Amino acid sequence: MIEHWFWFLLVVAVIGWYSSVTVYVAIRGAKDIRTMLHDLGERQKRDSGA
């Protein structure tokens, strides 16, 4: 493994970057979905009450 240290570090860096992007997108997506569902619920209450 020591003779391939460059590729090992590159693979570790890429996996770290990909994992962080995946977690970021999952968190932001969950927040957006929660906001969207809340807004749709509010709109449904408003429309059914009118």
C-alpha cells in the first residue's frame, strides 16, 4: 500500500467529499420537503375554510 500512497489519499479524499455532499443534500432535501408539506397543509386548510 505504501507504494500507492497518492492513489490511496486521493480515494480517501474523494470518498470524504462524496459522503459530505450526500449528507448535505439529504439534510437540505429533508428540510425542503418538510417546508413544502407544511405549506401544502396550510394551503389546504385555507382553501377548505373559504
